[in-house]
Amino acid sequence: MIKRITLAFLLIGFMGLSQENEAEGQPFSAIVVNAQTDRPLESVHVINLNKVTGTITNGNGEFSITAAVNDTLYFSYLGFKSQKIRVTNDMFKFKDTKIALTELAYALEEVIVRPYQLTGYLEIDVKNMPINTAYQYSISGLNVGYEAGKKNPSAVTKVLGAILNPADLLRNLFGKKPNQMRKLRQVKEDDAIRDLLASKFDRETLTELLQIEKVDIEDILNNCSYSKSFISTANDLQILDAISSCYEEFKVLNRKK
């Protein structure tokens, strides 16, 4: 009887340890190929958005990264459309999983752009152009205007609040995204992710990692006294460092209150 009880406890402990290991992740391997040619792609950046770790593919398009079921992997490669995939159970069971990336040239061919039906006659085309319903507000003494969306009673209040109380705006931006902000340090510590961000200028990878919008990034940096020139020309790594610095200063100021 005692032996059976001991065996039961051992089995329960083993099962608990196994589940914990699965939650933390295990090595996941796959091959990244060109969707058009099926040839392996070297130096593709692979990021686990949940674990905030990254790696790159070797000469055979192979990579290995720690992942758990339901983790999201983000693939980025110059000249190819970035892609996200969710890790599933079968990907661990079956080897030689292939991830296909599409060249941007092919991806663009699938997009049909029809902005407006223009006739070529200015007077007619001007009348047919849609009217922008977003309103800008200006304040005497300031040489810039502020976008506030559609005209409504709260629009002016929103603009005034952003101008007169920048700390409150930062509190709203940072306070609503605590999990994303905690990822800042993790992102900065991974060399593969830092190398990727240093080569990017489109904020695409950064928004995926932090799960915030481009407009939020601009709002944060604007209210941390970064210039428009820096915001528009800096690479994604510089933007990440700027947000991190701003967030650390914000935390210090909050502690003093």
C-alpha cells in the first residue's frame, strides 16, 4: 500500500514537472523557405513574441528557438513579407516543418489599389474627392496644429489635455500597457532582436513586440521631448532605447509622488 502511495506521488510530481516544462517551452525547429522557389532562406530573423527571444536561420534555412504551444513566432526578412505563425502541438510532433515567406514583389501583385475614380478634369475631380472629417485645432502662441479626430465636444478637451498635462498622457499610455512595457528590458537583452531592430526603420517589428500602435510610439516620444526629426529618421533600436529611457524616467517620477 505504501509503495502504491509513493508511486502515485511520484507520478503526480512528474506530471506537474512535465506541464511546467511545457509552459516554459522546449526547443522548436523548422525550416524557412521562399514560397515561390521552395529554396531555404538564410539569415531570416525569427522572434518568439511571447518569450521575447530571437534567432536567425542558418545556410540551410534551419533555426531552433525555445517555444511553447500557442506561442507566436514572427519572421522578418529583407525583401519578403513579414509573417506571424502560432505554434501548435503537431509542429513538435512532426519534424521538418516548413515556413514559407512571400517575396514583396509577389505580395504587391495581389493588391489592387483603387483610390478614386478620376476623370482628368480638375473641376469634376475636386468635387468627387472625399472630404476629410478629421479636425485640427490650434492654440494661439503655438506654431503647430493638433489632430483630434471627428468634431465633437470632447475633441478640444482631448487636445488641451495632451498639451497641458503631458504627464497624464504618458500615464495613460504606459498605465494601460503594463505588460508591454515590462517587455522593454527583455527586448533590449536579446542580441538577435537588437540586431534586427538596428536594421529596421518601419516600426513594424517594434509594434509587434510591444503590442502598441505606431501612433502610441509617436505620442510617447513627443511627450518625452524627442524631436520630430529623431522620431522619423531613427532606426527601431534607437526608438526602443528612447521609449525605455522615457519609461524609466516616468517610473522614477511616479515613485516620488
